[in-house]
Amino acid sequence: MVKSSKPNRFISTFVPRKDIKVRQAPQYMGILATTVLCVVFLLSPTVSAVDPFATGPYPTGWYDALAVWEDVPNIYFLGGNTTLALWGYSSEYSRDRYLDEAAAGGMRVIMGFDDAFINAYSPVDVAGILDYVNTYKDHPAVAGWYTADEPWYGPRTPLSTMQLAYDTIKSVDDKPVFITFTEYALNPVEAGGNIIAVDWKNAYDQFLLDVYPTRTGEPEFSRLENEGRGKDFKNDMIRAQQASIAADRPWWAILSGWGNNTDAGETGGYRLPTYNESRFATYWALSENPVGILHFAFYRTGRGQASAQPGEPYPYDGGQWLVDVWEPQTAELNTLGPALLNGKIAGAVSDDATDIRTDVYYDPDTGKYYMVTLNSTTGSETPTFTVNLADPPGEKIISATPLFEGAEPEIPIIGDQFSDAFSQYEVHVYELTTMLLGDANGSDTVSADDYGSVQANFGDTGVPGLPGDANGTGAVSADDYGSVQLYFGATRAMGGAPVPEPATLALLGAGGLMLIRRRKRMRKVLISLMVLSLIPALAGAGASNPEGFEGYALTTVWDPTVIGEGWIRYGEDDPLIPGRDPEPASTNTVNIAVGSEPANTTQVLKLDSTGNGENLSALWYQSIADADAGPVTTTTFQFMPIIGHGNTEYRMSISRGTGFSGAYSWSVLIGRGGANWWPNEALHLSTYDYNEVEYPGPGFVAYHREDIPGGDFEVTSSAADNIWYTLEIEEDNGAYDYAAWVADSVNNHGSSSRARLKIADGEWNAWTGWLLHEDEDNGLSYTKYASSFSNGRIGTYTNGRTEYDNFSMVWGSPVPEPATLGLLCIGGAAMLRRKKRR
């Protein structure tokens, strides 16, 4: 049996409580509360709906349950910011804990009611509703109220019941009230010629639509359009937008993020969508202007109740789906969030293909334009887009840069047009990039140097913005001189001045010494400071005991312990871990082996999960007391990708954090291939950052991501380039300052990480930029960054086969370059010599 591939990132200790008894209010209390409610409405002004979702991040998250407060940090770490949480089997403790965890992470919760309060079979429990709302309405995590799930279609709850529940809530709180409708409630053919969401508009403030088209035994991209009853996803989203306009009420999409728990014998025919299915569903829904995107249901998918289904388009389990599909998709929505909230720009871009949808959004925070396109049918398309968007003042739109579709090159926009190819139901998101007019040499400043660039490249033609092209036409001509003259002196923010090299700093220091050479007293002070400044660099650094794997016995069943060897191994099917399925050691192994290539024939760590594609994990502790004692912590390791799993995918992830899961200060991910992964190589650095976006409230966690230069490697199901690579990651342990980092990340990179790559015996490629990670204790019970990242834990997981070697961690003040030391010493010696002569 093929086992699911899951990276052990999710808490799974919750046992539903079935001993909670529903509190029934005495009948006279309901009558009394109803009377009071009527008086309130007669004597008080109408309570209007205040929308907490109108500001902050674009709502993305999960349909969940208040009973499982442990879900909150997992949703948070995966990038979610909102939950709609059912009452379920919750207790007062679990509800309080759920909200406290959400508030700590800046998440927003739409609170579900006890079914005993609002149902189709008994009177509305007005007293119960009032008590519940008054208990929780002032909690900082509570952003709305959820009265019913599919009340019209399922239990046939009457409108009068929903109206009384709504009026009761609004008598004491102005937060929005939500109802979920099925697709049938929005289809007049199914609803007797009516649109229920319109008929019921006075009983809610915002509605949600849930549609789950992915079913077992059906191919990818089924049930999307006019395939029969309940098989019309695209038109369901269109009808939701139409109902939203007719009712004058915002709408949300609840999309599929679940499958049947076949391991427990559950049937019903639901399966998890593939990466491409889910991404198309999200962006098709977004094209119909929902104000939030949720998925159903984390209390199932995040808790081991969505089984692997071999042979289906997505064969793995829910834990793996969250990492493969939902996390990268949520990262996209968090990137686009401010622009999505700002709304579409009508008529900004057109195309010549009837099956292509195109929308443009503007991010008022960054000034960026995003173009979202999707092929809405089967078959390939190669549309031509015409950019009708007015150029920003002093700039010209010259290219469309793919953001999330792998390492695709930017596409030049020539004469306001560009083309691109789409496979079936494929989504492309572009950033429309600009050049500064007059800037012929790409320096972000229009100066006399640009005249020289025009002259040096005169007569050249090519893509807009080529060297010498000051007006963005793609040709260097006399007109470019005029553009330089017209925009002379214009600048565009560059994110800060570059940091001088150490040798440059030393030369500047020597020059300073020469200027003050006649000031005897100052000379003594400077010499002393020079010597003292070298002491921390040379003596304040520390290092782990480097791990080269030479001290272990060669074995294919390595089972280390932290106490004995500084390592823990973990595998979902590890036969050596009690409670795991016993399988032959040769299926998936964590080995101490001899390197398989002449470039490294020493002993190495070899992780092999090609047997079933699980994520084999190893965690390196090395008992480092405080690896963040100095300004910089540097981690290096070597790896060699060998083969992937099952002709579909290869993954290697290594991160520094609390363990196999949770927050990290940096994470390097390598991936390639497969319908459930990126089609091309992916090598990137990412960091978690609390309160990344500044807005009123406690903030939320998102992550920064950047490709690591030089990651051009090949991993297939049967072979690889078999090259050893070295990765180096630097962490700046300085103070966290988000505003300073945004203004100038080159010079202000406290609590940031960067990475670079090289072939083991080659030259280093360029560094990534500094990516920010929070380094403060924000009071989160699951994210105390200041302590989590100080002990040197390095976790890795492998899907496929990889060899690792030579782990090390160094911390403290960085040691100056030899040339810098030499210049400092020469400068000091010269000063001492001059003193002696006098």
C-alpha cells in the first residue's frame, strides 16, 4: 500500500469531546429575552454592520471547528489569516483557547453558534444567542458571526428563524453576520425561480458559497461547466457574483480542500484537488470578486482525516496537500492581497482569445500592477494581450514578469502588446514592470551618464529598456537624447545604497588616519580602537562541532538519538519508531553511507524515500547553547540530489527552527517536477516574519521567498547530474525593524537571512537579498522566535534520494577578510612608526 507523504508539520493530538452537554435555556428566559429584544429595537437606532475585513490582509483561511484550538498555529504558519469556526463539540475552554491563539497570531475568526440556538426544528434560543455574543464580541480575534451552514438546502430552516437570529445578534453587536449557501440556492432553476441569497438578504451581511467539484474516479478538471446538476463550478461562481450584486451583499468562496477518510472506511466519493485544479478554482473564483477565499475543512484535512488515494489525480494525503497545494497558493494570495482588496482596474488589459480571462489590480502600498490571467477551458491557447493601462508618471510599462509559475523569463511588451502560451485551465500572474523614462543605463537616476549610454548604443534595437533606450521603444535613436533631457534629474528609489566591501572600508579608514595623523592624542585613541575592534572578530566567534558523519558505523538502519549523537531521525514509515508501520528497512532508509561519487567518497548521510515518496526527516541539534550570541550566524552544508520519486517529484528542504515543523528563521527548498509540484526546478530561500504588514492590530505571519541564484540542477526519476553543491546561509542577529528593512534592506537587515549556492569545488553565485524574519517574543504560545532560533536546530526532509555532508554552524562577529586585516595592520604600523620618529 502506498503511504501518504506528510512532513509532520501538524498537531494531531485532539480527541473530540462527546461529553459536552448542550445548555438549554428555560422557556421563560427565551420569552423574556425576546421581549427585551423588541424593546431594544424600538428604542435604539439600528445597528449597522462594521466590516473588520475591509482592511488588513485579504481573507484567506479555513472552515474549521472551535473544538480544535490546536489547528490555529498550523493554519497561521501555513499563511492563513482567517477561519470560520463551527461550534461543534467545543467547550468553553477550547473556545477561549481557540480565540486566544488566533488573537496572538493576528488571525480573524468568524464564530459559529451552537446548533441548539438556531435550527429548523425548535424556536430560536434568543437568550443563548445574546449570552454567547456578549461573551465573545469584544475578543480581539472575533470578526463576525456564522448563523448557519446551508440552511435552505439541507434542513430547510425557515427564513423567519434566520431573520430572528440575525436581529438578535445585531441588537448587541455590529460585526457582520454570515450564512453559507449551496450552489442550488443561487440557481433559479433549482430554487423555484428564486435566488435564495437575494430573498434572504436582510438575514445576513455577507454570504459564502461552498462548491467541491473534485470526486474520486473522475479525471482532473471535471465538473467545471455544464456537465449536469451539481457539475457546473464555473457558472456557480458567476451566479455568486450576480447574487452578490442583486442582494448588495459581499460574497466569499469556500473551495475544496478535503477528501474522504478512506482509512477509516469513509465513503462519499470526494478527493483532494491537484495543485492545478485548486489554483484554477481559486483564481476563477477571484475573477468573480469574492471578498475572501476559504477552504473546507481544516479540522479534517489538517488532522489526518483526508486519506491518501493512490490512483487518483492527487494521490497523497491531506498533510502533504497542505504543503504541496495550499501553502504556496496562500503565499500568492498574501502577495496579491492589498491589490485584491483595492479591486480591479476596468479596461486595463484586453486579449484576443474568448477563453482567456484577464484582470489587472493595483497595490496602493507598493505601486505595483498585477495582471491575473487564466485559460478557462481545455486545450492550449496563445493569446495576445494589449496593455491599455496608462503609464505611471515618468515611467513606462515595458514587460510582464511571471510571478508564481516557476523561473519564467520576463516578457517584453512591444507596442503595448505581448503574447504567452497557456495549457488547459492554466493560471498566469504577472507583475507589469516599468522603466524610468530617461534612464538609458538602468541606474534608476537620469543623469549625464545616460547621454553617454545613448551614444554608446546608438542604432541598437531589441526589447524595450535595452541599454541606451531611454524612452522604452526598443530602439536607440536621437529621440532618446530628448528623453534624457526631458527627464533629467529624475530618480526612482533603489532600496538603499550598497554596502562597501571590507577592503574598501579599510582604505577609507586608512585615509581617515592620514587626515588626522598630526593629532597625537587622537592617533593613540584610534590605534587602540583598531586593535580592540579586531578582538571580537578573532576571539568572539564560535562554531559547532562540524558534522562530517565520519564517526558512525556504516549502516542502512541508522537510528540516532540526541543524547548520543546530536541527531534525531524521523520517518512516517520508520520501522524503528514505536507505533509506526513496520516495513522492510530497504524500502525507505536513513543511512550512513560512503558517498556515491568520486567527488565525495567520505562517509555521508543518505536519505532515501524512493520506495513510497514519504518525507524522510532528520533533525540536527548538536547541543549548541546559543548560536545567536554574536551579530551573524552562518550555516553551511553540502548536498547532492540523486533521484526523485515515482517520475513525478523531488524535494529537499532544510531549515533552522524549532524542529521538523513550525516557525523557522530560514528555510531552503529544492523541488522539481510532478503535477503536484512546480514543473521546473525550484530553489529558493524563505523566512517567516510576524507582523510583516503594518496595519492596526497585532499583525499576522507571512513568509518572504526569493530564488537562490545558480540553482540549475536536474533531478529525474532515474538519474541526476550527481554534483555536490554547497549552500551557505547567513542570519543577521541584529534588532528587528520592519520599517527600516522596507526602506533600505541593503543596510538595515537585522533579524534577516540570506543564502548563496555553489558547486562544491566552484565559485560562489550571488547572494539572495536579505529576507526578514521576526526575532522577538510576541507572546505567541507557539511562536517565541527569540528562543526558538537560538539553539542551532537544523531540520531536513527529503522526498527522493539525497546525500548530505559537512554541516557546520559558526556564530559571533564575522572575521574580516585577509586584505582588510592587512590594511588595518599596515595603517597601525605606519602610525606607530611615525610616532617613534618624532
